[in-house]
Amino acid sequence: MVVRFINWIKSLFAPSLEGAKAPLTKTPVNVSRSIDKIIIHCTASDVDKHGRNMQYYLYKWHVEERGFSDIGYHFGIDLDGQLLAFRPIGKIGAHCFGHNAGSIGIAVHGKDKFYQWQFDELKSLVNKLCKEYGLTLDDVYPHSAFSDKACPNFDIKEVL
Ligand SMILES: [Zn+2]
């Protein structure tokens, strides 16, 4: 993380011609904040009632109902165990009051019934992010650690 931050600072002072060659879409977005924790959520969605489409459900909830600029989590894991990317990691999430600044938010779709393949994907994603940002499992928290909600409604220690 420190190395990436230093590289980012260096890149700010790089000769401007060098930067001009890079396509605009390649502007790095994920190195300008430091990540110190990962927070795990569930969508608390009654899947039978709200449908299986996680992205659609979250868009309606976060963007249309709550007025967020986009879905508040960085990643989602849908009912099939498919990994979905919602927010770029460089953009602060909107998922855990008071703890958004340094965290990555991951939501597992469902309320009280989850599938092993969702947990397998969660474990794989968390391991990758820990490696990428120099974190350990001690830096991974359930939303309930910072809230009186029971979210994510499963024991992350057992899953991870
Ligand atoms: Zn939550």
C-alpha cells in the first residue's frame, strides 16, 4: 500500500507528455485512499419477494430510494456465487456509517439463507483483497461490529 501510494505521488509529478500518451479511461482511481479494513454485509433481501437479480435490487434500493450516486457496496456476490463489481475501490463506499472512508464493502445477496458457493466466492475475494491491500483476516469485519444490525446474518469467522 505504501509503495503504491508513493508511486501515485510520483505519478503526479511525472512529465506531462508521458501522461498525455495514456488514454483518459486508464486514469488510476484506486490508489488515492488507504484501505484498512473490509466490511462484510448481506443485502437482507427476501429473495423470493425481491427477486434474484442483485444488481437490480440494489440499484432500486440505494439509487432510486436512498438517492446514492450508485450502489453503496464495492462488490456483491449474487445467489449463484457470481462476483459483481459495483463501485471502483478508489471511490469511498456508502455501506457502513462512520467506517466508509478506509473500507471496502462487500455484500452477499440474501437474508437468512446463503449458499456454499456464495461463501466460497466471498472467501476467494477477501483473500485476494487482503493480499492486494496488505490486510489480514483480523482486518475483516461483519457490519454488525459497527452497528446494532445483525448484518450479515452469518458468522464471517466460520466462512472465512
Ligand atoms: Zn450491512
